[in-house]
Amino acid sequence: MKVFFICRSGHHTSVIAAFLYLGKLTGSKINNKDIFSLPGFDETDFRDTGRPFFAGTNDVGTEVYTIGALSFGSLLKKAAGEMIKLFNDNTNTAEWQVIDVSLYTSRWTVWGLRIKKLHLRALAKAFFYLGARRETIRLAGFLEKNMIRQA
């Protein structure tokens, strides 16, 4: 199975969701080191928007990816779902799961992205950290509440 988490950049909210899903991050107390040591976190190059980033494989072999979609997360999710049906002959779509987590992107992260474009890297990192703290708690609740498949 393959799971794709979608957010604006593909390297912030979706990375947090991916590592929560993989069990390598908890929804409880997190710190600066926890966030910035996540592979792929804040490695944004906007030229890579739309390109999947491999986050890892869980213990049952599910491959987890993140994708940046700017403000088109719901459109990308719909298009991906339709392509999955097309390529699988409208049959076994259970092998793929596309989850748009862009609704969980905090204002802190959005401002961090804007500040990063101004090349104010240290200030952007502070905003990303504040956003990540909020997003981690909310995403952990979302994944648990919706019991996102992990098989």
C-alpha cells in the first residue's frame, strides 16, 4: 500500500502527518530538535511542488510519501483518486490512499513560508516551529479519530 499526504509545501504539515503515521513522531510534547530532525522537514524548494517525497515505510510495508500542492490540495487529491481508478481499472484502489492535510496547516507555517521567500531563514524557522507544535497535536487527533489505515 502507498499513502500520500498532501499540504501546501510538501515539506511541513504533510511531513509531520507522515511521521506521525509512521510512528516516528508522537502527538504529545515535541521540541525544536524533534521537528527539525525529521527527514524532509523544511527542505522546501518550490520547484519541487507536486513531486512526491518518500518519507519511509512502516512495519507492515506501507510506503508513505508527501506532496506539495500549494493551494490546490483538494484538487490534487481528487485528480490522484481519479488517476488511481484509471490505472487500476476501477478495481483495487485500496492499495493507494491520498490524504489532504492542508486544512491542518497553521497560520504560523503559512507565514513561515512567506518569510522564507524573503530569505529571512532564522525568522522563518521560528514560525515553522510554532506552526509544527500546533499542527502535530491537531494531526495526531485527526489520524487517530479517522483511524487512517496503517495496513
